[in-house]
Amino acid sequence: MRFSRHARQRMRQWSLSEADVVEFIMREAGWISLDSAGNIRINGAIREHGMRAVLAVDDPGYVITIHEWRGGAR
């Protein structure tokens, strides 16, 4: 799995490792949707923090960003 610079900066902010994020994405807990650009959004929890990962629609192995998710607009 590859990570954008933005995703890596966010991962440092939350003290997340690449393994944490890959496990989060591969886990079946949470739910998956699409954003307005068609990118894949994965919502769930990492270490009891609500998180959202956004993957590129044309390359699902590429993480665009990961950020806190508080269950707002889907």
C-alpha cells in the first residue's frame, strides 16, 4: 500500500503506523462509501478513535488521506 505525503503527515499527527492504517483498511468493521469525486472512503476506528481513510478510486492501493471522523455527514 502506498501513502501520499498528506496521509503520512496525518499519520504522524495521530501516531499511526503504516501497519495500523493497512489493518484499518483491510478490517471489515466500519463502512465504506464514495465521496463526490468517486474516491473510496472507509470509516471506522483505530485505537478507539473514529477515523476516515480516503483511497484513490483509480488505485485502491493508494491512500490519499486519513483523518479524524466524528460520524458527521456521510
